[in-house]
Amino acid sequence: MSPALAEALAALPTLLRAHLVVSGSAVLIGVAIGLPLAIVSARSPRVRTPVLGLAGLVQTVPALALLALFYPMLLILGRATGLAIPALGFLPALIALSLYALLPIVRNGVAALRGIDPELLEAADGVGMTAGQRLRLVELPLGAPVILAGIRTAAVWTIGAATLATTVGQPSLGDLIFSGLQTEDWVRVLVGCAAAAALALAVDGLLALVESGLARRSSWRVRLGLGALVAALGLALVPAPAAGGQIVVIGAKNFSEQYILASAIERRLRAAGFRTERRDNLGSTVAYQALAAGDIDVYVDYGGTLWTNILRRADTPPAEAMRAELARRLRERDGVLLIGPLGFENAYALAMRRDRAEALGVRTLDDLARAAPQLELAADLEFLTRPEWRAVRDRYRLAFAGQRSYSPTFMYRAIADGSADVITAFSSDGRIAALDLVTLADPRRALPSYDALLLAAPGTDPRILASLRPLVGAIPVERMRRANLMVDRDADKKTPAEAGRWLDPGD
Amino acid sequence: MTMIQLIGVTRRHGGRPALDAVSLSVAPGEFVALVGPSGSGKTTLLKSVNRLVEPEEGEVLIDGRDVRDVPPHQLRRGIGYVFQSIGLFPHMNVAENIAIVSRLTGDSRPGRVAELLEMVALPTDFAGRMPRQLSGGQAQRVGVARALAAGARLMLMDEPFGALDPVTRDGLGRAYRDLHDRLGLTTLMVTHDIGEALLLADRVVVLIAGRIRADAAPAALVASDDPDVRAMVEVPRRQAARLAAL
């Protein structure tokens, strides 16, 4: 079995279980809230119009955005109330998915109850049923097929949408899909998709069995279907056997380098006797907030990102000064600990093919400014709109013969086949080494420093900090590029865990 | 002694009175038919007795007690109610439909379903059938059995045989009349079929535009000199004469 498949399958049971718990709970909450709402709405048009409108509105918000919204909302709520509300992971995922499950349940519930033959309701009143008896004995049983169809829709949607819960730090089958997509590890993507689809089909099938059981008055069908669902959820809820030791949660953003570094950190912590959990694919601002709130314990971020996004600074001091200022300010502001720089930068850099740069005698951006009027620039999709580009362009008076934006893959193709002379690269990108590119020095300091910095949550156990300190200054940029290339290249691809092991073999 | 007493009952539908200060007494054991053209207030009158319709003015008494003295669901459990579309619950079998009232009150009696099926002349093995497996006549027999199940002494029937074919309708009508006599029931039946009313009931009440126009035994009603009533009564008589002449 290929290492990629083996790794994906090894992660599967835990992720499947987490996926089942979060989506199952969300559907149960959706039913618990949605059904009473449907009952009230079916009886009163004054309730019905706003309820259906609101549920429909929630549905128009993309699931990804809905999940992302609950993170800051819970954060603010936690600060306002002073309660320890976890803003990352299970809670925001559960709330967003429950809301998402609501619409089909409410809409079908209302349709089911309003669709019941009025003659039967008159008969129910005529034999002397109370409103509650009428609901229990007549309306719900007769509406059951339509109500159940709504629950089935909700279940399938929720299981699908739960793959996105990964982005707010809730483990799910989406972990495999997102990290697989980033590293172009299609085996991983396929395992994640297949597992999510199989889960959705299985749950839908069991609910269909319950539905047919109700329609045919076959109690074994109902019992088998419900029994299997309850058993699956119950099994998923049984806590994993506790293996003792403190759990350290490692965060990672959504690109290869972050997965590789998280794996390296994980290996260090395990070697020191800690248990670890991963929260991959965090959004850029979510990751820092999560660390500050203690939802994750450790992750790697970049100097320039923290400088502009967190401290909201626009100047570009030298790396040393920026690092010192960051260490001081982040600690004061959020209690976040800066363990140290890893030794490389992942900054925007302008790069050229080595042969071309040598032929033109270009080693710095000052050199480039002289040659630029004969050169073509290929940029990634956002660079030309970023402040870094304005700073570089203005400080060096760069004027290229032509400039175009490409998606990263095509940008590298353009420089490889000579249709571009200069590209905007990330300095730790593996393709810099693979294509034999050189990055041009920035003597006027127009580009901010993007030192990779190892950060830890407020109040992190000193033993954790000690076990990670060997990583500080240990990863030169050439080594990071090669590790990134192992994961990003098409042939002889390695998994991030394999690359992490190569990057930091340990002592 | 009266079973049902309506005193000055008024009910409006959008300003127009459906019932206009109607007063009516029904004695225990009586079989009273309510007839009249569509929209004359027959069904409204019937439903004001078991509070499916609440009058705006006036009083409805059963056994001398105001129907508003008890909660509607308790009132209805003691009154048999049969209507044209029958309203058998499609997700319950015949036995469950018949036993529904005893299920609500919690006093079920073994053998009661079989007894009721026999009463409405259905084989006892019908107990396990689903409503969709029954013919219209069979379904309405079950409807009658359900109305009788809780031991009701008073039956309210709204076009009970209206949807049945003529032969079934005739048979079921006569069978019900027998049951009425045998069990000593009091029956108030709405019908638009004046012939059926004249042949089954002890007393026929004619409602026109929310008011009682005539209230008499069938024989006396036939001799009425009210032109509207005469017009109604003439229909079945003329039909009978033409049929006899064939």
C-alpha cells in the first residue's frame, strides 16, 4: 500500500467518528428545534412567514461562510459574558450545521402538517381528541413520510457540509479532502470524499428504511433503521481509550508547508511524551485568534502576516527588529508566546531563472530595475493588488516591458518555458529549487520580512516549549524548499508526514 | 324532558346569519332529520351541538347542561359524530379506528370491537383491514361503529350516506334506523335528500336561510301548505308517481 493511502486510512477512523458526531448532533438539534417550529408555523401564518424566510436566508449563506461567521461571534460572546465559550472546533461547527439542517426540516414539517386532509382533522376533533392527541395520533403519523423526507435531506446536506467544519478546527472527513487538495494528494482527497459519500448514503438508506417501515406499518423496519442510527452515533460517542498524558493541539493553515511543519512539531511533541491533536486547514486570521484563545496550543505563522494583520502596522522594519517587536507586543496584547524563528522566510520575492539572471548580471532588485524595461513579469493572482507590489515598484522604480497575472501553477510554467523573465515567488516554495531559480535581494527593504515563527498559546506548559526549542533556527530555507517540493511535485510525491520526518529527523 | 335544546342560537358567516335565532328541542329517543337547501344552516346547527361551531348568541343544552360547561374534547367523546367523508384514519386499521375514543379515555374493553362490528353487520375479520381496503358502504359502517364505540346515546350525522350508491344508501339507512331503535339512541341527521328524511325520521325540521320553516312528523310535513316546503316535498312524490307509472 502506498504511504499516502496508508496515512489516509490510518486517519480515517478518528475523522469518521468526529464527522458522525458533529453531523449527527447537528441533525438531532435540527429536529429538536425544527419540528416544534414546524408545528407552530403550520398553525400560525404569523409565525410561518418569518420562520420560513429566516431559515431560507440561512440557507443562502454559503456553508463555508456560515461556519466562519460563528468563530468571531462566539469569540465576542465569550469576551462579553466572561464565560469560557470555546470559539473553535465543535461548538461553532455544531451551531452552523444545526442552522443549516433547519430549513429542510421546518419546510417539510410545515408542508406535511398543512397537507393533511382537513376532513381527518375534523374527524379527530369529532371523536374528542385534544390538540395534543390530535398532533400525536393523527397529524404526526400522517405527516411522517414528508417530515422524514425533510430529515433525510437535512442529514445528507449536513454530512456533506460537515466536511467544511475542518476550517473552524473541528476534525471531520474534510481534513482529508482539504489537505489532499492543497498538496495535490488525490488518494487522500478520494478517501475523504468516498468516506463522506458512503456515510451520507448509509444514513440516508437507514432513514429510508424507517420511512418505508412507517408507510408499511412494519415495526421491524422502523426499529432496525433507528437502532442502527442510534448504535452508530453511540459508538462514535464512546470516548477513545485514554492513553494518559497531556494533549497538545497543533494548528496548521491550509498549505503544504504548514502541514509539513505541523507534522514536524507533532513528532517533537510525541517524542517528548505528549499526546497530540491536529487542527489543519485553519483560516489565516482564525489560526491566530484560536491560539490567543487557547483553542490550539502551537502553530507556525509568518512575521509579515502578524505584523500587518494582527498589529495593523504598515512599516517594514528589518527582520530582527520586527521579531523583537512582535514578541513584545503579542505577549502584552494576547499573552501569546513567540518560541522563536524556524530559520527561513516564506516571503514574497522576485525570482528569475539562474542562467538568465547571470547573463543579465541581475542579483538585486536594483539590478533588476535597470534590466526591467526589457523583461516580462508574471505575477500570481493577487500580488499586483497588494501593498508589497506598490512598495517594491515605487522604491526601485520598476517598469517592466509587460506584466501578467497567472494562477501559481501557470506562473511557474511561464518562467520555465521562457514566456516570462521574472516571477513573484514565495521564498520557501519548492519550485524555486526545482526550476533552478534565484531570488533577488532586496537591499532597500521594500518587502516585509516573513520569518516563519513558532508561536505558543498563553500559559503553555514550559515542558512543551522546551521540547519544541530544538526547532528554532534549525530549518534553513533550502531545506524547507526541498521539503515543500517533495509534497508539491507530481512524480514521487511524499506525504506531508514523510516530508516532516525528512525535514526534522529528530535527535 | 329534552335531550338537545337550542335556545335562540345565532351564528353569522361574514355578516350573513347562517343560523338566525334558532330554537329547537329534541326528546330522548327521537330521530330528527334536518333538511333544507344548500347554505340553509343545517350543518352549522348540527355542529353547534358538539361545538365544532361556536354560536355567537344563544345557548345549546344537552340533558339540560350548557355544552360550554365542559371542555370540547370531553363533550365530543360522549357524542357520536358521523359525516359524509367518514374520516377514518388511514394509518389505523378498522379495530384501531373503532377503538380510538376508548384509547383517548383509556378504558378499552376486550371484545368491544367485535361487538361493534357485529352491530353494524360487518364480519369480525374486518378488524385487521386498513380503511383503503374497504368499500364506501363498509367504511361508513365502520364510521358508525366508531361513533357508537364510547357508548354514546346521542348521534350527530351530517349527510352520513350522501356519498354512497343508492342501493347501499337505502340498505345502510334502514340498518341504522334499526340500530337507533334497538339501542334507544337520539339521532340528529342532516340530509339534503328529502325522501330519505321522510322515510327514516320521526320528525323532519326544514331550515331555510338560517330559520326553521317547518318542524313536523313526515306525514304532517307532506300536508304542509308552505309553498317552499311543498316544493321540496313534491320532488320525491312526483318521482315516485312517475316511477309507478313506468
